[in-house]
Amino acid sequence: MARLRNKNRKMFVKPTSKKKQADVDHITGDKIPKSFVFARGKLPGPLRQLQMNLRKLMLPFTALKLKEKKRNSLKDFLNVAGPMGVTHFLMLSKTETAPYLRVARTPQGPTITFKIHEYSLAVDVAQSQLHPRCPQDLFKNAPLIVLSGFGSGEQHLKLTTVMFQNIFPAIDVNTVKLSSCQRIVLLNYNKDTKLIDFRHYSIRLQPVGVSRRLRKFVQNRQVPDLRNLQDVSDFVSKAGYGSESEGDDEAATVTLANDLGRVNKASTKSAVKLQEIGPRMTLQLVKIEEGLCSGDVIFSEYGTASENGQEKNQNNGEDDNDGVEENDEDSD
């Protein structure tokens, strides 16, 4: 007799637990900095795109899918940030005169306010390039940070240096894996104009003396089209230097300690190439506050006479009651 099927039997499905993001670096032992990137007040479309570009830049230790709603104050963000280990806020705002970027350390400050003079979105940077390069695995690791021109000894520049250095995880040069160093954020301070150039690049290595044609052949493992060649040696000898492989500057070459990918082998020289992926900003440091968007003013570019007028103008578009409430879905 056939066995009757039990329709009430339920299938057991093993629950999938989401992997929790580490709070402490397993190599350096330091606390990993995490960030929220959000808006204060209403932003126009291009600045909303800049906000998403900054979130992507701060990956993987930021909330990429941070939900934004109205009604909440800055204190509500702090209540969420504490349990999630968020150490920094990046806040975009817009007044009648200019957009602003505030970078704050939680929970008690300080807060550095930058005026955004110019900016370009990541999509604009990609459209300006002949061969844009931005694979998704670029954002699996945090970027490196390089600061240039901040060593003048002035107190406000020292505070800015410390703030940006602490936004990204520290690295140990003796144990860091080369494969994890795929992006770099460069900030260059011009002491004459007092402006900061903010750039975001991808890092890639190319073996010295190897044409682009050969590199593509090794990487893709596809049979090349040899129909128009007399001999296979023509494929190798036709180096295609110039636009394809670019002249390799000796100062921009490194000797690898271990293999990196299919092309870059240990004990061989490879050229370090940077390609901009955006966003790009030109910033001006205008104010440093002791607390979180409040407290004593440590530095003001406008001076004590005009400081109150500038601060009032800026706060018109950044009042907490008109701010953006943001309920976090994901801190990954």
C-alpha cells in the first residue's frame, strides 16, 4: 500500500544569520571607524547624488542604504549611532549662497565645516574618461588616505588632519595585503588659495614593459584574433606602447613581494596607476566647533566680526527641526 503524504509536515529551513561587521581591526587592534552620511535640510538633486557618492566612497564601513525621513533631530542620529559603533557624521546642507559639508566626531565633537566651492559627481568623472574603470569589488575595502600640504603647523590644519586620518581605518604597513589597497582618497591643501582639493582614485598595478594587448590576453585567457597577422610573433612584437601601455616612470614603479593577480608576479617590477573615480570636490575650511555642531568656535575663517552673520546664514538651511530624519536599515 502506498504511503500517505503528510500535508501538515513543514520543511525545515536553516535560518541564515547576517554576518556582523567587525568593530575592532583583528590586526591592529584599533576600533574601526564607521560613518553616517546624511543631509540636513532639503537638498537639490545634484547634491543628493553627491551624498550617495560619498556614501559609496566611505564603504564598507558606512550605511549605504540609510533611509531619510523628516521630523528627527541630530540627537536621534546619535541615539542610533551609539549602539552601531558609528564614530563620524558627514552632513551635507545647502544655503542660498553655497552648499556645505560638515564632518563631525561623535558623540561630542569636534565639528569641521567646509564650504563646497565646486564638485563633480562620479558619473561626470566617468563620462570624461575614455576608459572609465570602477569594478564593484573596489569597495570591499576602505580607501587609503593621503594628506598633502597640511603640515604648516597651524592649529586648525592639525585638527583637520587628525579628523580625516581617523575617518578611515588605520593600516599596518608590515601586515597589510596589497590586494586590499585598491582605492585612495587624496586631500591637497593650497596655502595660497586656502582651498582643499578632494579626489578619489582607484589603484591598479601594471607589469613594466608589457603592452596592454598582452596584459588583456593573460587576464582574460581568450584566444586573440590572429587572422590579419603573418605570424604569432607579430602579436607579441607589436607592443603598442604610448596610449596602450604608457611610459613607465621609474619613480612610480614598485617591486612586488608576492603575486598579485595573474599578471603581476612576485619579484617583478610593476607600475602604479591611479585612475580617478570621483566624486571630486573643492573645499574651503570655514569653521571648527568644539562640540557636535555646537559649542565654542575654535576656528573661523570669517573672523569674529562677521562670524555671527555667516553662521546665521548657514543655519537657516540646517535647523534641526527642518532636518532629515534617517532610520538606518543597514550599516554595511
